[in-house]
Amino acid sequence: MKLPGEIRYIDFHTHSQGGGGDTVAVRNLMAGDEVPSDFPANTLFSAGIHPWQLTDDNLENLQTELLLTAAHPHVVMIGEAGFDRLRGAQGEVQYRAFLFQANIAGEMGKPVVIHCVRGWDELRRAHREVKPGRPWIIHGFRGSGSLAASLAEEGFWFSLGAKGLTTEVLQSVYHEKLLLETDESGQSIAEVYRLFEAAAGYDEQRAESLVRNNFKLLLNFNL
Ligand SMILES: [Zn+2]
């Protein structure tokens, strides 16, 4: 995908319609959702089996649904997928669902958007097992600086929203493997950029070109 000069913002993960104008938005679809027939310009999609959707017996259906959605040319990433110790199916089912998605992402050459709540051991185990060729991006990260640092060392990318933009985390991750998002916050992505600039000590232009380049790098592998 070419990013025209007028693009200022990339909203890496959102559940609402955010594209158009000066913003590229990656809207998240859950398995079973279809790519809408009509959507604003500069909208891309991720599609995945969210751990909250999973029960102990719907995995096979969701896998079939996901394969249909993921084949759409505007679906550029697989996810959000991952581990949630507080909600969703039991751990073993979550792990199977995740590996399925990591493997199709690998076959399709797409990055994976990760949802992870207290499931870091499982995520690391999957990462060691799959050894992905394309980045896995932990979205909505809100953990400590030391957790961020160890995950960054292992090769993970991060997508941060307003609540994750702490100085501690920004000192612990690689800024060339960093993206910004609104998720379900209802905030504008411009606001999230302003918080990032304040926390990282960047001016507008530097922040915008950094994230734009990271996003291009992430997806250009695909073209
Ligand atoms: Zn989300």
C-alpha cells in the first residue's frame, strides 16, 4: 500500500470507522464479521478469533469463518488473537485457537495483532514454537517497563493507546517497532499522537513520520 503525502495519522487498531481524510485506520473484525461492502477511504482490516469469542466448542466454526474473511484483499493482518486469563475459553482452547491463527498468518505472510491479558507465558511459548517470519504486534499494552523491555528483546512490536503511553514503557521498547491506536476508547487518534509526543519528547512531524514509516515497513513486506 502506498501512503500518500497527506496521511498524518495511522490508527493501528480500532473497533470503529476511523479511516479517511488524513488518517489510515485498521479496523478490527472478529471471526464471523464480514468486511463491509462499503467503507471510508484509507481503511484496512484485521480479522481474527478474539479469545472472548471462544467457547469450549465453537473453535472449528470460527476457524472456517475466519478463513473466509481473511481472504479479502483489504484484510492485511490476522488478529486480534491471543490470550486472556480473565475471560473466554479455557487456556488450552485459547492456545489452539492462537496457533491456528499464527499458522495461517504465516502462510499468508501477514503480521499478527495480539490481545494479551496476563497470558504472557503462553504468548512466549507460542512465539518460541512458531518462530514467526512476520512481526507479532502486542496491541493495547499496559504493562510495566520491565515486561515491555523483555518482550521487545524477544522481537515483539507494540501498539500503544492513551493508557499505555508511559515514559517507562517508551524507554523500554524500540521506537522503530511502535504503533499507536484508539481501540475502543472513543478518543481521536490525533489526541493519542499528542500524548505520545509529550511522553516521548518528539515534535509532531517526528512522531508522525516515525509511525508512518513503521507502518509502511510492517506492511511493505506484504507487497
Ligand atoms: Zn481491540
